[in-house]
Amino acid sequence: MINEIFYSLQGEGFLAGVPSVFIRVAGCPLRCRWCDTKYAQEAQAGTEYDINEIVRAVGKWMCRHIVITGGEPMVNDGLPQLARELKAAGKHITIETAGIAYIPDMPCDLMSISPKLSNSTPTTEDSPKGRERQKSEDRRQKSEDRRQNTEGRSLAPTPVVGAGPTDLRGKKFSGPDIAVLRELIANYDYQLKFVVDSVNDLPEIQETLDRIEDVDLEKVMLMPQAADRDELLAKSPVVAEMCKMVGFAFSQRLQILLWNNQRGK
């Protein structure tokens, strides 16, 4: 299932500001407190595309950079073939992941990893009524997505991204998977982006890096946790001072700064 495909600027990481086409895959086994794409959490929160359709869809923009995001792309069975087809089309591929699954030998120019900290653990305010409101919005958006994508659909029996469940779906998140993170950074060019809510997160970040071992610290970034522009502007100076203190790079969040976290931007 594909939740959305859109053209914008990469908002985060070392490629922030680069024009990119985003492919948002539906489905994620995590339920992070700070998730800003809750509308893509459910595995059925989107429209079924085959891989040829996705390649054609991104081809309407004259853009080399592709960002495969989610949801959680690394739990989608069709991801390796999608990456191969996009690479064959000459695309630069960034895959955005929480680092919860490892897939070997996959075309990927930048593995953008955001290990989840304890600050992302859901609270009671993230469920019952709040989740029901989100489901209502998901249903409305799914109906709109279907309306916009029914014309010219291919019926070719080619592999579908997200067609089947993986072993990770539905499992409760219990902290960074250090073994997976080690495999990812050993086998792909990468960046590690940590979402920071306060200075109290720094010891946990440093402990995670120590446990992973052999991390290139020049590829580590701290990124303010923020749901909107006001929160981003309030927290950015604090995170900037943390970066100066420990020597990590600061990650901007242009999608919030420029468009206040508007969907499809």
C-alpha cells in the first residue's frame, strides 16, 4: 500500500533542502508518541500500487532524488524490488527508517536511520479517542486517494509494495534494536537522526551510540521534536546548544518550518 507520492524538498538530514519525490509506504509496527504521520501507520492506509505504477508516478517530476518513507518501509516485502527499479531509472535513493529491520544488498544511496528513544513511548493521550479521530481522518483520506488514483491503473500482475505482512508487523516496540542498527551502518551509507525532546535525552543518545559501536560521529544528527512551527522554533535553540556541546550536526525540519507540517509538503 502506498499512502502518498508527492514532490517537495527533503526536510531533514544532511540532504535537507534538496528537491525530492517522496514515496510514503503505508504500515508501521511502531506507535511512537511523536509520530507526525499517524495517517500512514495502518497497513491498509493507502492505495495499492504495483511497482511499475510507482516508477511511472515518480517519473512525472524531473527529479533525481527519491525518498522512500513511511510508515516503516523496511517491513515492506516489495521494497528491494522497488529500490532496484528506481535505481535502474537513475534515481538517488534515500530510505527513511526507524532501524527496526535489516535487508541486505538493496540499492540505497542513503539509509536515513532514526532510532527511537524512550521519549517516543506512547502515553494514554495517544489512544482511544485520539486514535479514533485519526482513523476517521484516515478513512476520509483513503477515499480521496482512491478517487484521485483510479484513472489509468495497470492490472499487470507485478509485485506490490506492502502486499503481505512481515514478522515485525504488530510487534510492540521495546527500544533500539542494536543488532539491526549495527548491520545497517556496516552495510549502507547512513545518517543517524535522533529526535530530541529535551536535554535529558542526551545520555540515552550517547548510550545508544556506545552500544552500536563503530559509529561515524560525523553522521550523527540531533533533530528537535516538534509538531508545529512554534514548537520547532522554541526547541531549536536548545537542540543547537546540545549539538555545540557534543559535536553532532543539527538537523533542520523544513517541512515544519516552511509548511507547518502540512501533509504532502
